[in-house]
Amino acid sequence: MEVDTTTTTTTTATATTTTTTKATFDQSRFKIKDGDHVILDINDGEKYSVIQVRKPYKTKIGKQQIDISSIIGESFYSLFQVSGTGLKKVTQKELEDAMNSLTELNKSEDANNSNLDQNHTAQKLSQQDIIDMKTKGTDSDVIIKTLIENSASFQSKTAYSQIKYLKKKLKKYKTIVKVVRPTLKSLTQANYSKDPRKICNLRFDTFGQLLTLANIRSGQSVLTVETTMGLVTGSIAERMGSQGTILNAYIGKGPSLSIVNSFGFPQETLNTIYPFNLNVLDKLNSGQDVSTITPVQVQFTKLKEEKDKNNSETTATTTTTTTTAVVESIKTNNNRNDTSTENIVRMVKEGVWSLVIVTHYSPLNILLACLPHLNNSGNFVVFCQYSQPLVECHQFLHENFLAVNLQITEIWMREQQVLPKRTHPMMGMDGASGYLLSGIKATKPKSNVVKSESTAAAAILVESEPTTDNMDTAEESALKKRKREDQVESSSTPVSSTSSTQ
């Protein structure tokens, strides 16, 4: 009993010690710090601006220069309203309350929009009256209230139409900025809205399929050929999380990885990216000397300097500070691992487990140059805006037994509006983002076929039988046939029928 009592006491003490332990949670990574890259989402997707926060720093929002230094120390995805030449933090509830306080919505069930005319005569205020109010610095809420009071059709609209009208006017006369953390989805949306051709018309839903089909995961070795300014390379680096190797083969004079810098990766993640010229693969495949190829010098795209002569001295000082900061960032990012040609050749010869091709060029020649360096059972994905180039790649791989599980996928997406009593697909949408060819590399089967025992036995009989050129009589022919049948019966394996020359 003494042993049992001692054991119980010890167990209770251990449990008490374990319960008192508290876990610490670091929230600093959710705060905006000096030097971080952020995306300014202006008026809910109306415009995007990718910047690096510096103190002091001014950027152009709308038609004026705004000091955004006040966002340092705030959380990502915070909302700010442009107030004068600065930003004032607001919340979503404050914005909704401000909209509801503008007017009382029409709650009548008899309200409808069938009598509304699209002749632009419902508004009594002229364009010049609105410009005069904006010039005097009138508050945006006052301008919207004045527009509502002078609208002949606002009170007869349904409540849904009134809310839609208010949101439209708030977006026009108010500037709301959301500070977004740079991720694959946010950077894809920002660049797609600006110029989708520069990123090969890739949408964020396309990346979901592309990275999954390519089997991108931590600790993987990946070979990529892309002309999307580094968006594909950055998406792979983001998913791998500083673990693995990314061989980035570029086409032309040098690599274009400007978007990689916008991700704000730490140095250990940048060290996993190894840019090199695609000619290295061509020379390796043909057995030529690769020592003549000059190693790549990594350079990121610099921010454009502002050249507005009317800017103040503060803006000029800020521009100089920003340019200096970008130059320092370029020097830091150039401090990578060994990107010499010898090291690149060594890693290429070791083979990779994933191959990703996203370019404006014909993908077949690029695929043939990269495929020998993909290990067997490795995944590959080729993106193209059109289906015909991928059909050619599919046909070549299928006819030459170079891959299995080949499939061409068309990418299609439509956004849905989800609101009370008015949930429906969005009226405007993009067409197909492109096509994906995916598969798994396989070894080509050998050309020599092993003969079966029956085929081998039949071949022996044909070689052993005499020629029939000198057999003139039917008796000799019958005797030869009888001997052949006796030899076939004595064999343990059935022999296929063999024809003889009469």
C-alpha cells in the first residue's frame, strides 16, 4: 500500500507541472515593419500598387502624393482612408455605419425599378457643381448626401438598388486602401489586373492546378522555364518554404525575376533559386563544352524614379531614399549560393523531380531540351494559352513512349456574388485562362523483344528442315511432313503451325 500511495502522489505532481506550462505566440510577423513589401488594394480591386515601405515614403494614390508611413506598425489587411495627404485608419464597421447614416433605405414592398429611365436627367446637379464642391475640399459624405437629395429617382428605387448606388458613389468620392500581404494569390491578382500578358494570362486558380500537378513540395528539386517576370519561380519558392532547389532556366540575355523580389522572401529562400541560361541544357544534350557560357549575374528590376518637376523637396528626398534602399536590396539578393556554370551543370546532371514550363514560346522544343534531365517518375507541367502547341507535345510524348498519365486540362473559373436574396454568378468574367499539359516521365521500352518458347521451337524446326527445291515427288514431300510432326509431338511445348514449300 505504501508503494501505491507514493506512485499516486508522484503522478499528480507531474500532471500539475504540465498544466501550468503556457505557449507563447509571436504576433510581430503579422505587423507591417519598415522595409516590408506590401500591396495597396485601392477601392476594393480598382487598382493595385506593389511597394516597399520606407520611412518616410510617399506614393501616388489617385491624383495626389500620399504619405503612407503611418501603416508601419499596423497589422496586415488593415483599412485606411485617404485624408488630406495622409492615411487614417478605419474599420469595416465604421464604413458600414457611415454608409447607413447617409440616408434611410426604402423598405416599401411596392418599390420597383421598372419606371426608371436611363436618360441621365434624374440628377439635378451639373458636373460643374460637383467639381466646385470637390475643389473647395468638401467632405465626401456631404457630396454624396447632396447627390442623393438632388436625385429624382433615388427614393423610388428598391433597397438593393439604393445600396448599390451608395457603394458606387462611395467608391468614386472616397478612397479606401487595404494593406495586403504579398502572397501568390495577391501578387497574381495585382499583376493580372495591371497587364495579364506579362504573366502569360495566369490567374490564381491556374496556379492551384499547376503546383499540384507538378507535385511541388518542400525539399524538392525543380527545373522551371518561365517568362512571367518570376511569378512562377516565386510561387514555387513560396510553397517549398526555403527547403529544396529551384533551377530557373531563362531565355535571352538574363533572368527576369522582378516579382520574386516583391514576395519579400528572406535570404535563405532566395538562396534556393539558381538562374542559368537555357543554352546550358542544349549544350549538355549535344555533348558540347559548357565552360564557354558566362555565369549569370542576378539583377532585379529597379523601381522607376519619379520625375515630376512639381514635386516638393520632401518627395524628392523620399525618392532618393527609396532608390538607395532598392540598390541595397539588389546587392543583398545577389549574395546567393554558387551560380557558376560548373555548379549548375552538376545539379542538372543529378536530375530534378519536377519540371514546370510557362512561356510565350513554342513549348515543344523547350520540353525536349529539359525532359532528359527529369528523373523517371518525375512530374512535369506545361502551360500554354492555346491548345494546339500542347496537342503537339502530347502526341510526341505518346508516340515515343516518354510519359504516362498524359492529360490536357482547360482552366475555367467564374466568380459568384454571395449576398442575401441576390446570390448569382458575376455578370462579367474572364474566358479560359489557358491549358495545362501534365504527365509523369517514363522510361522508353527496349526495342528487342524476347522470343517465346513456342516461337523459338518453331524457328529451330524451320532451320533444321531441308530445302524443298529438289523434292519432285509427292512421297518425299509427305515423308518430310511426317518427320516434322514427329518432332513437334516430342517437344514439351506446343508448336504453332508452320508452312512448308512444296
